[in-house]
Amino acid sequence: MTLRIATQRLFRTRLAAQRPMLMAASVRAESTLNTGEVLEDPQIGDYPNLPRYSAQTRGPYGWWDPQDKRNFGETLHEEDEIFGVWAPDLFRDDPWMALGQLGLFSVAVAGFSYFIYKTHPARPAAQRRYPYDGLKKELGGRDNDVRSPGARSDNGQ
């Protein structure tokens, strides 16, 4: 029982030390907590129910631990592995902006391909043509082959 009372006091003093000073509504220090949604969780017991927000939304300056963006003695969220700096990045891009960038890239590649197609010079030599139906008999072809092993013939086939 005394351990439970001691931990409750410890949590109360940590929370009291973390409370930000009263400031004007337009001014907020970089190291104060962001406001976020607080979900009621009956399974956390005496652990403080902290708002759900990612540490990636915090400012980069003014922290005791700049790598994890938190201050000394700050209570960690119950799901810190999800909301920490090392969690997967937050998706902040607008889907229409991404679709526009993909379309712009596609138009640029198509335009460049068309430009190369139109400005590519003609071949300096004619294609090689062989007589006798593309040397079919000389290369081992038979009369009933679907695709003969011959080269290009004189008639352009």
C-alpha cells in the first residue's frame, strides 16, 4: 500500500512540475506540450492519461533531450513507441498535390520522349536485305515453319 501512495505522489509531483506557466494565448514556448485528443483508457490504472500527439509535431529547439524532443522528468505517453520521434513519419502531404506532381512528371517524360522522337536523326545506312526469301534455305528453314529462321527478305517481310 505504501508503494502505491509513493508512486501517486511521484506522479503528482512530476505533473505539477510539467505544467506550463500561464502565458498569453498568442505566445507559446517551444517546449510546452501540444494539445491533443485525450482518450479515456480504463486499463492504464494510475498512469497519467496524456494527450495523443506525435513527438514529430514538436518544435526542434528548447528541449533537454533534443534527439527525442522531451524534457528531463517528462512523463512518457503509454504508447510512446507509436508517438515518439522514431515512429513512422506523419503523412502530411495532400493527395491532390501528390497526384498533380505525378501528372506533371508524366507530362514531362512524355514531352521529352516526343522531343527525342521528333529530333532523332535518321539512320545513316539502309537496313540489310537478303535474297531468296531471307536466306531461309541457307539458314536451315523448312517450308511449313511458322516463323522461319531467315533474315529480312527482299520483299520487306
